Amino acid sequence: MQITWLGHSTLSITLASGEVILIDPFIQGNPTYPAAHQVDRCDAILLTHGHSDHLGDTVPLAQRFTPQVVAIHELAVWLEGQGVGRTIGMNKGGTADLGYLRATMTHAQHSSSTSGNVYLGEAAGFVVEADGRRVYLAGDTNVFGDMRLIAEIHGPLDLAVLPIGDLYTMGAKEAAYACRLLRPKAVLPIHWGTFPVLTGTPEAFAAQVADLPLRIWRPAAGETITV
């Protein structure tokens, strides 16, 4: 499984079988999106919630590639109203089986609405299973005690993708505590550095987890890691 961080919370996951899954595809207006990166294939889009910096370019991408779009029910219904086909509306605890990937929706502590304050269901995360790997995509969230249950039900986790930017999500201290609950083999910090208010840094996060047997991936935007 290859994962490319595209700035902010946007990820591109490429499977051994060739499928490409985009997570929270925020491209236009994302100051950290790598200008050289082109989306040439999109088989599925997973959305953690409806804020514009996560919903991003879902509609034009869906129109171009007709991927399966997986989101919480209310957000999926809203997307259908925007002309998006092939949506999979679901809720927390459920699993969407795409054949090449299984995505189980998990809890997240965050809000979710359009810029016009239209309610789009609750924010969520995902545990994705593919290529013999398990990856936890936390979405925008604070740390919460039931992360321990995520580890017990879905572990061992090969990778946890966690926000660290602070203000709108957990910062370095809370993300470090999340690692103690989740016990992942590795962490990819996201949702930092995009805008000045996101003050958390990978360095501050790394200092908080220095005592843990944990690999911290710190790719530049556009770089790919192999999980």
C-alpha cells in the first residue's frame, strides 16, 4: 500500500492492484497541495466530514472519474443533490466493502457542515483494510477514550493518520495520548501547517512520543510512503 500526503488532510492511497483512493480531496484553495501532482485515476473517495477543507474537490472529481464516494449518510445524501452518483451513505460502526478495500466508519469528535452552515451529519474516521494492512484515518478530531476500543477491535494498526495542528483538532499533546490508546506501529501527522492558525508541528508531536516504539512518517507534501 502506497500513501501520498497531498498537504493538509488529503491523501492518495494506491493499492497493489492499482486502485487509487482519495481521502478528503482538498485541492483547489489548498496552499500546501503539491502543484506538480496530478490526479489521473480515482476509484473511490472517503470523506471524514463536510467542511470545505475536507469535502474540497469531491464533486468535480466525482464528475470526472465516477468513483464510489463513501461518507456518513447525511453527507452522502447532500452529495447526491450536487449530482454525485455512486455514493455509499453509512454510519459509525458500519463497514463499506468496495471489493479491493474495506472501510469501517469510526467515531470522531468534531463538527460537520457546509460553509452555508447546512448540517451534514457527524464527523467520522475510518479504519481501512487492504493489501493486508490496517490504517486508521482519524479525520478531524480530539483524542477520545474509545480510541482504545478502536485498537482492541481493529488492531494491530499498521498506521494511524492523526491531525496535530491544534485549534480545530487535537494538538501534539492530545495526539500523543491518542497514540498511547491506539498503539499503532507508525503515525503520519496531518492537518498542520496549512494555515497560520494550525500551530502544531511534527517536531512537537515527536517530542511527546519519544518514549514510544513508534515510527513517525514526515513526508513532504507530494512524497509517498509505503505501509
